[in-house]
Amino acid sequence: MYFSRTSIKTKTDMNSSYQNSLRVFVALITFALLVPTASGQVATAQEPAPAAQAESDSHMEWWRDARYGMFIHWGLYSVAGGEWKGKDYGKEQGGASAEWLMNSAKIPGKEYRETLTPQFNPTEFDAKQWVTTAKEAGMKYMVITSKHHDGFCLFATKATDYNVVENTPFKRDIIKELSEECAKQDIKFGVYYSQFKDWYHRNRGRGVKGTLSNKEYLALVEKNLDELLSNYGEMSVLWFDTGGNDVIEADRQGARVRELQPNAVICSRLYSRKVPKDKQKYADFESLPDRMLPAKRMTVDTETCMTMRHNWGYDRNDDHWKSEKDIIEFLALCGARGVNLLLNVGPNPEGKLLPEETERLAAVGKWMQVNGDSIYGTTCSPVDFDFWWGAMTQKDQTVYCHVLEWKAGSIEFNGLIGQPGKAYFVHDAEKKALPISYNDGSHVTKIAVPAEAPDVRNTVIAVEYRDPIKADPNAKGKYHWYTNRRIRHTEIKTNKNAGKIKLPPAVKSAR
Ligand code: GLC
């Protein structure tokens, strides 16, 4: 697996020894890099031992710079919205996420298909509007579920008639419309494809048969991949999911991607997490477990995907929306850990993004218009900890302090050696200098700030250095924004009654 350090382009002590290696093969970082802690989160190893990788990784450049993309979960399950026969199976009930309905409610494939395909008629779907929303949100790429675990294809395929064009009143190739619109608007386009789990075509286990033998199923995947990789122009991301342990099978799929779309970026979920990292030959980036903020800086190309509420797919009853501050904070913290954020939307059965989604996306987009320099093209924090007020990203000789909790008077940090040349608010077009003081002994830098936070969600202060940024190897600090404050970003309470609760009539009528 050719993991590359996201911090390759930075100039800190931490990584200066790696600067010459364009592609870093982290053969020795096994899953130890992502050691699950007692709380189920992962911690990253401090300093991986890299080995040079000859092959160029230029296809990763755009992805590293992009930092922020849109994930879309949309399919037959969106019609059901987490409910089946008057019961709610959604994540907000502590069950599986809404797109898992077929499995959660134990629905036979035939019944699921026959019930939902005639209802899939999203007449309000407008590719232009979705792509514009992503663009205005400041997102640089889009990944949509072309086939999720329910086996239904959102694109024209000759491999199965269980697809949007042949089997629904809608008849339109959604992947085609979105890929063309993304190309127009200069947004990188990619597909999620559930290559391993397919509850419709493949045997589900526990005696539940699929429509195909295993051999036939693998042929379907091959055909589907050929279609997705040949019929939709440039495919920038192949976002595989829940991979199995069969490395030969996964490698064959990965090799096909490389062959047909050499510039596509491939998600590590092509492989099961149990497959050692050095055997994940075609994985370009590590996909963290769902909704995860890593404990520390990641030293390999990494992405995390996050829901705006509990469910990925549309759910009629989930109102656990994250606030725009939550999202802006999470984006900054991901940046500080060197992680891309793929933020999810779950459009409704009519084909519309929800108002709660578009409002939040627009707000984050406005923030990005002003503060984008502190996210795009940046790498992880130069120091191996957070600060009580927030965390840092960096680019060239500038450090960006993402101040998530304000303190009247001054924002201070340790860990960086040297007097900065200048500090200013990123939102200030005039870049008016903020007073700086620096203590040579403690390496503490203080920036004088006004009493009120200019932006309570996240005020970004750029701190420019005259020389390459120099981290203090002896500096001490904590990952405050992991230990104390991650809960509201990542934790979802479980409820053992999921799927057993009858829906109150008021909820049902609110459709
Ligand atoms: C999980 C789930 C799936 C969801 C995905 C998003 O693997 O199986 O429903 O699509 O994560 O990351």
C-alpha cells in the first residue's frame, strides 16, 4: 500500500527528513497505526518509519489539496427513510443507519425491490443544483453511492436489471447526470461502490440466498466497475466499502481501476481492516472508521467521513442535526490532524437536498470563502498536540490557528520556535497586524486579540514566519479536542429498542 505522508510538503522538524520521498511506502505501519482504544477510537503512531516508494503519486495531489468533499447516500432506501411497515429502524433509534434497512428489517430481496423500485421517482432531482450546492459549500469533490449494500444500481448497467434506468419510473442515469455536471463545474467526481456486501445479488449469510452464485456476483462487480470506469468520463475517486478478507479479489478490482482510470484515488475500504496495511496494494488513502476524529495527527493520507445527523441515508425521523459550528470545528480539527473530511448528505425521495443540509452547507461555504486558505492545501499541525483554544494547520511558512474557543486579550501557544514575522485575522482583507510577543526561553508566542471573538464558530489567525516553521521537540501539550470535546462530533448513543418502537402518528404524518 503506498501511503504517502500528507505532510510531505511541510517544512517542520517533524517531517523534514521525509521531504524527498514523493511516495512513502509504510510497510511497517500495520494496523498498529490505528490502534483502537477502549472507547473504540483510534490512536495514531507517533512517527512511522517510512521507506521510499519509487512510483509517482501525482494522482494524489488534488486530493491532498482538496481537504473537503461531499458524500451522498442516495438510493432505494431513501424512499423508505428508515421505516418499514410502520416501524423505525434508523440510527437515531440506535439501530443501523437508514441505508441498512433491508438488513435491519430482514426484508427479502424480492419484496424490497418490488416495494421500493416503483416508488423511486425523484422528479425534483437536479444534478446542477446538487453540484452547485457542493461547490458553494467549498467542497472540491463529490462521492455518491452508485451501488450500496442493497445492490441497487444508480446507473445504467448491463450487469443487472436491478438499476435505476430499467427498473424505476425515473429511468434516468443519475451517475451520468452528476458526473457531467461535476465536470462542468470543475468538481472532482467519484463513486462509492459496495463491492463486497450486496444483500440482493449475493448470499447474505445465515441461509439468506442472493440472486447470483458467488462466481456470478464477482462477474457482476467486474462488469459494473468496467462500466463505471468507462462510461462516465474522469472518475476521480473509487470509494469501496466494507471490503472482505480476500486480497486476491480486492487486488483484481484495484488493478482494474488503475488500468482504466490511472488517476483515480482508491479508498482503503477496498480491503477489510483485517488485511495488513502492507498487503493493501491499491489503497491510496486510509479511510477511518465512520465519523471518526483521530486521536492524533495522521502521518499517512487519510480521510474521515461524517454525517450531518445520525444517519447516512435519508431518515424521516432523525433530527439530531449538528450545528454549523460543529461542522466548521470538525473540518478544522480534521485539517489539524492531516485528514480530509467527506461530509455526508442524504437527499430525500423526491431528489432534494434537505433544507437543514443546504443551510449548513451554505454557512460552511461562506466561512470557507473567507477562511479557505487555512484549510485548502494545508497539512497537519506542526505540533503533536492541540491547544485549549483549538488547533493548527500549516502551509509553507504560515501557521493557521483555528480558535474554536475564544479568550479575551490573548491567544497563546507553545511548541514553535522563533518570533513570527506577522499575525493577522484571515478574515481581514487588509491583514492588519495583531501585536505579537514571543518568549525565547519557553517558546511561548502570544497574539493580542480583542475581547469579543470575531467569529464564535472559528476565528482563524494566520501566523507568518520568516523562516521555515520550526517545532520544539520538547514541547508539551494535550490533544484537548480529542479527549474532552470529541463527544459531540462522534458519539452516537445506542438504544436496544431500535426497530421495536412503533412510530407515533405525528412523526409519520410529518412526511
Ligand atoms: C459503513 C456502512 C454504510 C455507510 C458507510 C459510510 O460502512 O456500512 O452504510 O455507507 O459506512 O462510510
